[in-house]
Amino acid sequence: QVQLVESGGGLVQPGGSLRLSCTASGSLTPIYIMAWHRQAPGKQRELVAYITSTGTTSYADSVKGRFTISRDSAKNTVDLQMNNLKPEDTAVYYCNLATMTAYWGQGTQVTVSS
């Protein structure tokens, strides 16, 4: 059983920054992909970014150049640095760990507003 816990969400002004963190615990496989998804009210959940066990990263076009995903394998954590935040980034952000099975955290709220 794998458990994921997100933290770091909050309220920021447009143009501000936040750093989200996710900590994984439990029976982890040696190789896995960690990702961040988000879901805004009334909209489908979308992939924001992911990072592989070798450090390869990928980003959604809407956040590319503004967000950076990173991981610390020794600590079993994955972070999402979010810069130049826009109101459109407002959503619940979910941490995801994927091997042959996908695990999800409970989410952390990010609100970008003046």
C-alpha cells in the first residue's frame, strides 16, 4: 500500500509563486513515475507535469516555462515549483505515483487571485 500526501498549497496573487511537495510512503517499487495533476471546478483533471525515475521531465503546454518538477528519490518526495502563477492555475493539485498501478494523494488547493 502506497500513501501520498501533498502540501504547500495556498492563496497567492497573480505573478506569485508556490512550491508544492508530495511525500510517498509504503511499499514503493524501484522504478516509478511521479506526476502532478490538477482539477479546476467544473473541469476535467489534467496532467501538469511528470518526472521519471531517471529524471526525464515533461510539462503541459499551459505551464511550460513557469513550472518545474523535481524529485528526491532518497526522501521519496516530488516537488512542483510554480512561478508566475495565473488565475487559470487555480485548482486542486494532486500528486500521482504510477507503475503498473496508479496511486493518488488527496490534493492541495491552489488559489491564484487578487
